[in-house]
Amino acid sequence: MKASVNLKPALVFLDDLATNNNKAWFDAHRPRYEEAKAQFEEFVQLLIAEIDKFDALGILSAKECIFRINRDVRFSKDKSPYKTNMGAYITAGGKKGTRQGYYFHIQPHNQSFLAGGLHMPTPEQLAKFRKAIDRDAAPFKKIIRSKEFVKYLGALNGEKLTTAPKGYPKDHPDIELLKLKEVVVGHRLNDKEIASPNVVANTARAFRAMKPFLHYLDSILK
């Protein structure tokens, strides 16, 4: 299997879809969609193979990880039928897996990104994270301050409370971590990076740096 794939046509298709987001146009351009979908599936399968080298995934197919392009419009004011991005969540078991996973998202006009962590966590998950930080924040801080983490992922970028969460003092030494409403990290990718022949290798490097972060979250949520 080759180690690179051309995602540029997929970006072009998604850009056109954004300005023609209706079933008639989509049906008329279905061959282009099928080509873009196949390219993204190939990319995800290559990425799975790279991630499996440092974080065992078991037998896993791209189709188990990729989200549908159709939007759920039942409770949305926006009735546009299709997403204008393609996304995949890679972990053992795919989208239905229970482990923390690696998210990848392509969208034109430099809106692509990779991410991971507790996005929209349940109250129980957030309580477990805060309890772990209150008990001993050192292991988590070591991970997010590591050279590789900072190089490829930067800093945590989740939303925060404006004040201390209930049950914790405002002068807690790790108050900024306790104020997190979600525990996520991500990195924006521009169109040039997505179209690069090195996109698989570059993404895998970022996900390798993310692994300790995800495994820490798995360990405290048990």
C-alpha cells in the first residue's frame, strides 16, 4: 500500500458542495463525491496503519471510523442536507469504540484540523478529570508540557469556566486545569498541508505526540 494519497480533489469537491448544498446537485455530481470519498477512505486506512505502529488498534477499517456526509437535520434550523467536511475518529472499534481516539477533519479554506480529548464530556467524565487533577496534577502537566506535545499540538484549547468549579477553592494551585469545561487539544491544518504528499506521515507524528494525553484520559476515566 502506498504511503501517500492526494486529498486535494476532495477539498475541491467539498468547496463546491458548500455553495451547492442540495440533493439535486449532489445527485448530479455523485461520481465526484464517490471519488472524494474513496480518496478520504484511502487516507484514513493509511493513517490507521501508521497509528497502529505506536498505538495498537486491532483489525480496523476506514469505514468503521469515517462519519457519514449526511447531516442530521431533525433538530436543526439549518436544513442543508450535507456536511461540508469529511471526518474520521480512529480508535480500537472505530466510531463506536470506548477508548479515547484520534480525530481528523478535512474542510476547505484552511479549516481542516486534527484533535483529541474530552469534547463535550459528561458531568461524570469531567468530575473524574477534576478529581485526578486535584489529587495529583503532575503526571498530566508533564504530558502537556513535553517537548513533542508542545511541538505538534501546542496547548490545551478547551473552554473554561470563569470561576472555580463547585467544591474547589479559587486559590487551588491547578485552578486553570480545574476550570476546564472540556479537555481537548487540536491543531489546525491549512489546505497546502492537506494536499501535501506527506500528510499521512505528518498527521501520524502529531497523533504519536497525542498518545500519552489520550492514554492518561483513558486511565482516569476507568
